[in-house]
Amino acid sequence: MMDNSILRVVARFIIPYILLVGLYVQFHGEYMPGGGFQAGIVFAAGWILYVLIYGLDRGLEVIPLEVMYRLCAGGALLYAFTGLVGVLLGGKYLEFAVFFESRHAAHQTGIIIVEFGVGLTVATVAMLLFTMFTRRRAEWDEALEQEDVDPEVDGDEEAPS
């Protein structure tokens, strides 16, 4: 796919829209179907499309592995920290009412922060899984190329009678 100029042009046009849909799903998840998990998968799909068109090396130039690991941990920590803030302010874990005077504003703010943490973690985990499977496939292909097996020496020959 990396040599197909039509796919490159289409991908260059469509990837920003995929990421925009991911943002829409992320920030409208508390009102409509969607949220962090769905937005994370949409974001990961945009990056995976980029990798399929331009190659894993270029994809890792855009978002290096180290950054993926940090974002993955950061999303999970953001979720956990948001819950702990509620406890530190005198409420229960993930109780957002203690954040602001307005219960509605506190709930919206808390949900947006938690869903952002979920989206960040889901996106980076999906990207990491894709990266690991892609690298494994490359290693497997390389091992098969190096292996020169002669089919007549495999022991499938009939024994003389």
C-alpha cells in the first residue's frame, strides 16, 4: 500500500477527519453515545491508517513508542487522580459533586476529565498492540526468509524396503 499514490492522497485527506470525529466523540460522549473508549479507538484507527499507508517507521516518527507508553500511563493516572481528588475533597471515589458549587458543572467537568483519561489510554493501548503485532510479523517474515529448508531433507523420504 505504501507505493499507491491514490491511497496516499486519500489518506492525507481522510486522516484529519478521522481524528476530528474522534474529538467529536470524545467531547460529546456525556450527552450522546460515545465517550472515551470509542474516541480512543477512532483516534487509534486514524494512526493505524497512517501506518498502513506510510509505514511503521514513519508512524513511530509521528508518535514514538516512548510517548505512547507515557500517554498510556498518563491516561490511567488521570482517571485515578480524578477519583482521588474527590476523596481528598471529602467525597467518595469518582464523586464529582465536590469539585464545584454547581453540581451540574462538577459532574460535566469530572466526566470530561475521566473520559479523556480513558480515551488516551484506549488509543495508546490500541496503537501499542498494533505496533507489537506489526513488529512481530516483520520478525516472522525475516525468520522465514533466513530459513532455507530443503523439502527432501525433512525426513519425509520413504525408508528403503
